[in-house]
Amino acid sequence: MVRKTREEALKTKKHIMTVAKKLFCEKGLDRTKLCDIAQKAGLTRGAIYWHFNNIDELFIELWMEMTSSENLLRFCSDNTSAAGYSVKNSIKNWIVNMASCIDEEKRTFLKILISVVFGEQGTSRIRELVLNNYEENRKILENELTKGVLWMELPHNLDTDAASHYVFSEIAGFMINSVFWGGAFLRYVEVYSNLVVENLTKFVRYDNELSNENIGGIILQQNVFKL
């Protein structure tokens, strides 16, 4: 009985999210209210609040579900133990996969997210959630770049903070281009992803930015990884 109740609750939640996605795409974020979703879904407002505290929470969870197949952590972690694993290739494959997953629904959501970040739609809370998600993923990428340094795939004096910001700024521009120019731009994703990965090696620190002690520590760790 408990299992059936949980399954029914999950089914209801999925139904709410499906209806919400349709309304967000049709009306935008600001013009979609929880009461609109409840009416369209054939549910009470109480049923909506059982699963989501507010419209911001619903929008973010929906976006996270829509982009789950493009999760950076999956590309960086799932294949780490595989023979011939390459940090550069994992980043390149992540970028290519993101491009291949862009469809009309995601373009619409990306337009909404752009409006949220720049303050035209949504609340400060949803803006904070979007930016926090961005920073979490950037930190995952920075950790991946650190692995690349330790495995001597990337320069020992790579500025991983600057390099990770570079990759995400490039991807942000790529996504904006894909929203407004679509397929014409996406045709070049292989060239684009190769350029992004190649440019990583340019973000290096020199002289007093990287002390001899730090270099020695990195080289020692690299040697450990080689054993």
C-alpha cells in the first residue's frame, strides 16, 4: 500500500512537471502561476504545494530534470577509471553532448534563464538558484582540470580557476548563439569544442603567481599518479 502511494505521488509530480513545462514554454515564467498549473493539470493547489513550495522550486527542478543527461559530473566521473581516460576528451564530449540535446523546448527554457539572470523574469530567489547551479558545475569542472594537471595532461602551472571560468563563459556564449541562431551555429560544435579544449593550456600562471614550493608539490603528485 505504501509503495502504491509513493508511485502515485511520483506519477502526480511527473504530471505536474509535464503541465508546467508546457505552460512555461507557452506563457513564460512570470505569467505562469501555480493556480494555472493546478487548473491545467486537473489538481487542487494543495496537491501542487504537496510537491513544490513555490513556482521557483518547480521551475528549477524541471530545468534540472531536462538537463540531467548533460550533467557535467557524469562525464567527469563515470569514466575516470577507464583505460585511456582523458580529461580533455571528457570536457569536449560534454560540450558536444550539450549541443546535441538542444531542442525547441530547451531553447525556450534557455531564453527564460537568460531573462532570469539579467533580471527581466523571475525572483531574486530563482536567480540565486540558477547562479548557484552554475557555480556548482564550475567547481566540478575546476576539479576535473586539477586532475588533468596531476595526470600531466595539462600544464603544471595551469590556473584552474581562470580556465574553468573561461570554459563556462564560452559555453554561455555558445548557448546564447544556439538560442537565437540554432542549427546554423550548432553545425560547428566539433570545431568549437576542439578550440575550447585547446585554449585551456593558455591559462597558466608565471613567476610569483606560482611558487617553487607549489611547483614541487604538483610534480610530486604527478609522479605519484604515474606509479
